[in-house]
Amino acid sequence: MRRRLILPLVIAAAATVWLLRTPVDSPTDTASAEPARIAADGASVYCCVQDRLQRGESMYDLLLRSGITPRTALEVGAALSRVIKPSKLQARDQFELLFDPREELAAVTVQRSPLERYQLVSDGSSFTARRVDVPVDTLCRTVWGQLDDNLWSAFVDAGAPPSVIVSFTEVFAWSVDFFRDVRRGDAFGVRFAELRVNDRVVGTTDIEAAYYVRGSDTLWAFSFFEGGHLRYYDFEGRSLRKALLRAPLRFSRVSSSFSRRRFHPIHNRYQPHYGVDYAAAAGTPVYAAGDGRVHFAGRKRGLGNCIELRHPNGFRTVYGHLQRIARGISTGATVEQKQLIGYVGSTGNATGPHLHYEVWQGRSAVNPRTLKLPARGPVPEARRVAYVLHRDRLHYLVAPPYGPLLAGA
């Protein structure tokens, strides 16, 4: 018998606790009443089966593999589709199947992440599905640090999780080229919140405030909701978001700079290099430097797989030597800033995997690392007072607890 291979949850009380460990959404929801009543007989034994969705497997396949009849599996799928599409389930999603003493499926719990859980309960004739509200504790934190070796190590040493490091680079992506502008002695501070479930960190929120010190300059970033969107502004209320990103990929290094006369390693002659080469591992994601439209996407001579974007205000950006172009990126398509458009490769005339990145303003090629870019609009005047009050509160929380005020504050 299949049941003899599975360790049962003994005694009815255990099953009752399992079913009632999270509150039901409404007093009229009686989906869990029937299994609880069956377990109250005092002689019933429930059986719990735990499993994970395998790669290429559907929930229907998993249920059949667990001994569920095709009809019941279809009923479970139909009930679950009222709260989430079964097609969105992914490999490694966890399942708990609870069987009653008659070996009938009594309940199903789908755990997609520590914060996303669904429960289906049978009343004997049908299943009722709901999303379970997971209790989440929020712990606000502020970390400070100074660069000694590199940005990543400095953040890790300060106690910041990887998600915050990535968010920090994204917040300042329009102002700082983290491939070139970081130096030993630069300082930073960042305020964020950790999400905890049962004292376990399961995620972080958006950055509330941050600063980055370069020499005598301090760059500030304060989060502020404007027009229903979370945006970041500097100390004076100017938007941090500019027309183009400083670099269209993360965590790489410059292998060749913009030059009017550079010796080409393949052609063995001096010629202009109207772009910047970023060395990165093959397959590294490449993002659109700004909002715009795809003017070209395909194979272009020495640039190999190449994308050309046209942006407002006369800007044009070119991305060459791509391993492949992202799905949906074709001539005429519109893209948004930071949208994935391709992957680093070595197609065309390339000696190794890297991204060749060009910026053109009108008919002139410009150095993307020194170009002064126009910023988006500042905080609206009608919201100015609210922003200043919000900024001053965050500034007090993120400012370092030691030494004088930062330069430029």
C-alpha cells in the first residue's frame, strides 16, 4: 500500500492544528470545517505527503504521481486557478497533500516562497482555494561603510544583503559609473527594511534613503512617492533619473575606452573607437540605457549581434557583440529604461566576451562616461513642502552616527 511508505501524522489533533494554523478569510468560509470534524472522531489518522514540483512538470503531473485520480486533480487545478494560474507554478515550488482516513485528498498547501502560500481545502464535494496571509515582521536597518577593496566587499562587511547592494547601484546608476568612479576611501550609507518570517530574513524592501561620498562630493538619494510611483530625488529635490544610464550592465570593468585613435587588436591599425567596451562574462544581461524605440536589431558586420536604440532629445545608443538578443526586441519595438534587451557575447570582430557600447548625440559620437545628461523633472512645487519634511526625517536616520556632517550635505 502507498500509505505504508509515508509517515502518517498521528492523532486527529495534529491534523486539526495543520488545518487551522492560519486564519480563514471570512467567518462564512467553511472549507476547513469538514476535515476538522472528521479528525475529531478520536480514532482518525491523517497522512501528509510533501513533494516538490520537478522541472518540466505540471501540478497535474505531480498530483497523478502522488496517487490522485485524474478527476480530483482537475478539480484541484480548477480551484487553484481562482487565486493563481497553475501555469505560473515553477520547479521547486513545494506541495503538502493531506489525506483523510479514507485516503481521499482533504487539503493541499502550495508554498511558492516564504511570503507566497496558497491553501485548498475539500468539503467532501469540491475544493475551496485561498491565498494565505503570512505574518511578516519588518525590521528597519541602516548600514554605513567605507570602501577599501571594492564596493561589494564593503557592503558585505557593513552587513548589507546582496539585494540591497544591487538596489544601491541601481539608485545611483544615473550618477555614478561603478566601473570607474569608485575609489578607496569612498563612503556610503543606506537605509532599508528587512522582511522576516519566523525570525528568518526572507527579503528586503526598497531603499528608503542613501548617500555616496566621492572625495568632497556627497550624492544623496531619498525615496518619495510621486504620481503613484516610488522615485528618488537628491537633497535639493532634483530627480536622480536621467535620460540615459551611465552603463547598461552591472558589475563589469572597462576593457577599452572611448578614443578618437585606438590600435585595433584585430585589424592591426589605428582607428577611432567610438564607444566603451565593458568586459563581462558571456550571458551577462544588457539593459536599455534609456526609454526609446528599437531602430535596428540583428547582425551588423564587425559588431556581430547588435541593437540600436533611438531615444528622445536626439540620443542614439548602440550595443554590439551580443551573444543573443532578448525576446521581444525587434525593429520598431518600444523599450523602457533598464529593460533587458540582450546578453554579453563575442560575436563579430571580438577577441573575447564584452559589450561594445556607443552613445550618439545627433551625428556626433560622444563619450558615455563623461557625457552630462539632462535630468528628469524635480519634485512638483505643490509637493515641495511634503518632500522637505520627508527628506529631513530620512536624512536624520541615514546620516552617520559619527564625525561631522558629510561634505555637500
